[in-house]
Amino acid sequence: MLNDNVAQGSYGEALIQVMACAAGLTWSKKHLDVDGTDLSVHYPGRAPNGRRHAQIDMQIKSDSAPSIVDESISYSLPARNYDDLVGEPGIEFPVPRILVVVKTPKNIEEYMVLRQENYELNHLAYWVSLMNEEPVADSAKYRTAHVPLSNPLSAETLQNLVTRKVEEWR
């Protein structure tokens, strides 16, 4: 059986994969995590706004007891992980990048519950763009990202983020 941290991380990524499918999008997972992103979500073909094969990259973190301060999840990231999300899309990155924090149940048995006519996934994911933030100072080892509780990730939100024009991220 997976240890709790591995199961929690795997569940967070699987949740985004399910959400992408529910939004009519495709997804791909990096073979190796060498660029600070875990998952890419793609719009197949031409989006309603004219973008073709739109994509967004995500760094996905999971937490069963996130720290909530001032209506935001405060999530501490190693400097490298934080800086991998800072930069200008279309210039420093080929596509936009976001941080997704998935709030999971404490117990693995509660991740998915069988109901009489459906499955219930117990979770909530929130997102934030750090692309316009300042990189971490050379001496810092960590930086806290503030993920607004007003940014829940849904299938509809995910579709809107993927098809957003690059200029709109700047």
C-alpha cells in the first residue's frame, strides 16, 4: 500500500486528470519532473477564441490540512519550485503555468466514496498564477505561495484557463 504522502500526491494529479476529461480536454504527464511542472492540460483542436492546441502547465501539490490565512491557502514551496512558476509566458515559458493545491481528506479511504448511484470524490482544488511574481532571493530556501480560496478549480475554470490567450496572462 502507498504511504500517505505518495497516495495524496497521486490523488491530486488524478483529480486534475478527471477534471480535464470532464472539461473535454486532454492531459499529459511529464516522464521526468525536470522543469517544475507535473501535468499539462490541452485543448484539442481550435478553441472558441481561435487558439489552436492551447495548453497550460501545472505544478500540483496536495495537502490534507493546508494553512489558511486571510482567505488563502499559504503553501510553502522550495525556492526552485516557486521560481519554476515565475516568468512571462510566450517569452520565458512556451505556455502559461499555474500552481494547483488540492485539499484532500486526511484518510485515504475518504478520497473516493461509493454512493448508491455514483462515486463521490472528496476534494477541492485551488489555483494561482505566480508568473508575475518576483523570483525568490538567492539566499532564501523557501517562498510561501498564497492560493486564494476564491480560485476553486472546476472543469469550467480549467477549460477557461487552458484557452486563455497568452497576452491575458501578462
